[in-house]
Amino acid sequence: MRVVDANVLLYAVNEDARNHASALEWLERALAGEDTVGFGWIAIVAFVRLSTRPGIFSAPLSSAEAFAQVDDWISAPGGRILHPGERHLGILSSLLDELGTAGNLVNDAHLAALAVEHRASIVSYDNDSSRFDVRRYTPEQLLR
């Protein structure tokens, strides 16, 4: 299973993004059943927030379009919503304690904690997620 970061989702729908083609190809193939894609609520909310915001996309999505896109993803054969389990708080705290910081890394640590709980890796373009002891890939690495 792969825990997907919001940046991959944003690139997959933004045709102007430099990583659009690879993000879209990986996501489509994985969701068709080649892999399992875990969607944390933090990534879903970030996707809706940013994809509907003027200035992020040249043509932002409407909220209805953004939620329809999310519904398509989570309804696909390879799509799953991931929920934090009972161990989540302890894992999240440990991941941040190991770095000696929190701040801007909390969202990345949350995705990493989801990955630990669900025995998954992370798919992201964000280098901060590589600071945690969880396997991280970019879509390009998974397409090779």
C-alpha cells in the first residue's frame, strides 16, 4: 500500500504542473488495481483546499469538482481511505521526537504515522517526508 501526499494529487489534476504526466500515470495505474492507494484525510482536505484556491491553479476547480475527483479516487478498485488507529498518537509523537521538532513537519509526520500503522510507503514529491524512517517514493520511481 502507498500513502499518497496531497502534492501528488494536485500534480495529477493540474495539467500545467511539471510533474503532471507522471503523477497522473502512476495514480491512474495504481487506482486501476496495480497497487493500493491510501488516502489520509489530511491529504484529501489539502487537495480540496488548494485545488479550489485561485492562484494555485490557472483554472481552479469548483468545490463540487474537487469532491467529485476525490470520490472517483476513493471509489476506484485501488483506492482506500486510511484512518488513524489507536497507536497513531504514539507513533506520531515518536516520529517527531526523533527529529527533535514539530512545527511544519506535523502534517508530514501524520502521513508517515499512517504509513507505519498501515505498513505502507509514502508517495510524495515533498522531501520533508524523507526525514522519517518510512519508505518514500516519487511517482517516477514507481513507474520504472
